[in-house]
Amino acid sequence: MDIYLRLLSYAKKYYRHIVLAIVFSIGFSLLNGVSVYLSIPLLDALFQESSPKTEVVVPANTTATSLTDSGFLHNAKEGINTVLKQYLFSGSKMNS
């Protein structure tokens, strides 16, 4: 037990760096998970079977007024999906 207390006494002057490292590690883990989640629509679009090309229409009034709006996250997800699909389906398979 004395060894651990001695090690902690040496690490005391690096307390801020240790806390920052933990905070940034947690932030990296969260953002890494978000990037995986955002790549799912891309993979769905790439590996779905060919179907007749349909035009994607974005409704004009889909903006949320505040962050506390219950549909804000849903609208943001739908907006990202719409933009991604418009970008992916803008050309033909021969263009890739």
C-alpha cells in the first residue's frame, strides 16, 4: 500500500495533465462512436440493391427553433441522411 501512496505523491504535480488526458480520452471515445453511427447511412446506400433513381425532396420547413425542441435531433439526423443520399445518388454507377 505504501508503494501506491508514494506513486500518487509523485503524480500529484501532474494532476491537471492526468485529468485532461482522461477528459480527452472520453471525448475521443464519444466522437469515435458518433463517427461510426454516421457512417451507417453511407454503408446502407452503398450496399443496397439498385432501384429506379428517385429524386429526394427536402421539405422547406424542417428547422428546429431551439436545442430543447423534441424533434431537433430527429430533424438533424434526417437532414444528414438527406444530404448524404443526395450526394451519393447524384451520379450514376458508371461515374464511380
